[in-house]
Amino acid sequence: MTGVRGARAASAAAPSRAPSAPSTPSAPRTPRTPRVSRARRFTLALAAAAALAGCTSGTTEAAPDPTGTTAPNTTAPAAPDPSRAPTGRTPQGTLLVADFGGDTVTFVDPGRDGSGEGGAPIASVEVGTAPYGLVVGEDGRAWVATAEGVAVVDTQRRTRLGIVPYETETGPVTTGEYRGGGMGIALAPDGRHVYVGVNVPGGNGTVEVIDTATREVTGVAGVGRRPFDVDVSPDGREVYATDHDSFDVTAVDADTLRTRRMEVAPYGTEGGLGSWLKPHYAVVRPQDGRLLLPFEGERLAVLDPRTGEVTVERMTANTHQHGAALAPDGTLLVVGTGPIGADDEDPSLTVRALDGTERTVPLDGPHEDVAVSADGRTAYVTGGFTRDGYWNGITVVDLRDEKSEPVRLEAGNRPLGIAIL
């Protein structure tokens, strides 16, 4: 889920093989900004509760509810309608979602003019256990990070071509928020390599490099804990893993696989694994290569990967945040999943202009990730939140018409990652 998620994308065990080159010393930690004094921040009660809930660190979780009854207004997984499936190649503009609650990816007709109206699932393809992030290249192949390996899907013919097993030892194949295996995934700008963040329950993760021509793992680099997201610099020289449970971003040299760890913790690291205030998803700003990481609808951490310096800008949604994407004009879209404390606001989509002005679009229930159409008009927000409270669908937001109501589109089984074909 996924910076550079592909040329056409919307968007404790030790590793079994060491990185191909030794890691360089970690970059100096960046100064922390003052922590807020609000009561919900870092109370012992919250930390204790968070240690048993999502968005923290752990090794077990109940399997996803296949009926989706954990969330209000949630429907059962929407079965594709074979009569709507195209007889030939998949139409441009079709949505592709990773079904974290199942073992499939679902192809979704986005409806009239991509508005969601009249849209519906049209096909599904089995890919592997608990797919998380996905990315689609110019050649129409999708690369899907599952618990078992990276599945390769021909999106034009809607068939799985194979699966690339991980080199990293992640333990038994399981489901749930803390399962081992692939999480964030990205394509190199030239399409020659896929980079997948691999979670190792109870320990540090890795980034594995896959040659897209041979479909083989060609390198492994050690990163931080639980790499939620993976992004690539505009020039393709560095890969960035957003390490949720270690409060940092790991920069990986694409040629040597040498690594640098850079702390990104605008609230500090107090609370450790029990803290909610960790990085989740990032986007890379094309004009300067800086990473934008939203926190809590309050702070936008801007990381300069050349220096490791972090500056903080104000945000206004005041809600726990996950997925992020950039529109073609540079507008930042950030998914607000909902409150983690009594003084938090409800789920929303933040629409942040280049000058920092923001508006928030209310969402009905938790959501996880977001993709934006090529013309920048429409945002598609997946409802398959990593924690309980998900719903089986996509919310479609018209970014040009502020008065329009979001459209709810049934799609998939706890859909997380999303791409637009």
C-alpha cells in the first residue's frame, strides 16, 4: 500500500539471507518536536490498551471476520458478477484491490465516468493468503504482496502468472494484522525491479528486491519493524521503507543495498511498541524527493532523505491517519481512520493543497488506503482497515465538486491496497 507504486499505479526470526552489502551506520536521530499535552497522548492506560489492539506491535490477531460484521453498515464480501466481466482485455480505469480478508484481488468497475455510480466487482483472481499492498506496471502486470510471496497477475487477462516466494523467513503463513510476509510494495521507475517490505513478526523486517523479468529475488536489505509502506525516489536510486513499529524510515541504496535508518517521530517514541503515534504510509514529493508522512491529522512530517532532517507542518483533520497518495497536481490525499481518543474526530479524507490549505471529506466508517485517478478528479478510498471496523467496499470521492456526497461502492473482502488500471 502502498510513493512510486508503479508507472501506472494509483498509487523473532532473522532473515534467511543477509543483505548483499553491509549496512552503513544509522543516520543521527533528528531532533524531536515538542509533544502535545492532550490527555490521550501516552497515558499508561492508552499504551496498555494499544498493546492489545491494532496499529501496535504483536504476533497474533483473530482472523478477519469474513462477513464484515465488525463494522456498522458493512456488507458481506461482494461476489463478482460474471455477466459484467469483459470478454476481452480489462478496460482502462478498472480498479484493482487487494482482499486482505481473503486470498484474492478483485477487479472493480468504477461505474459511470469513474464516479462509483452503477459500479460493481467484475472478477477476482486467487493470489495467496492475506494480500496487503499491490502495484501495477506499464506492462499491465500487478505485483501483490501476500503472506506467502509476491503474486504476479496479468491484469489484462485477469489471471495469476505465478508467485515469487520470499527469501526472508517469516514463520507460518497466517492471516490478521500482524501476519508475516509482504506489506508495502513499489516498482522502480523503469519497471525493472519490485521492492517489497517483508514483516517478520517480533523482529526487524526486510526489503526484498525482485527482478521483474526473471521473477526472482535478487537481493535482501534489513530494515526496521513492520514495513507498512515502501516508496522509491523519483530517480530510482533509493528505496524507502516506512517502519511502523520502530518509528523510522529506512533508506535502501538500490544498487548496493546499503541502508540508513532515519527516525520520524514528531510525537517522540514514548510508549514504544504500545504507542499509536507511529509512521504508517508515506508519499515522495516529486519536485524535491522529500517524504511526506502524516500523523494523527495534526502533523505532517516532511523528511529530507539526504540529511535525515524532519520538519513538521500543521494538519487539521485531528484523526488517526493511514493511507496517503499524491494527485497529479501535487494535492496530498490522506485517509483518516477515525478516533483513538475521546477528543479525536471521525474518519475522513484530507485533501491538502500545495499551499498547505486543507479540507476534510467525512467518511462513513474506517478506511485504509487511497488512489487517485489520472485526471486528478476522483479519489478511491478502500474500506478494508487493518484493524477491526472495516467494511467491504470503496468510497468514491469527487475531488473537484466539494458539494458532492461520497459514493459507497461494494468491492472485495476487506480491501486494503488499491491501484487504477
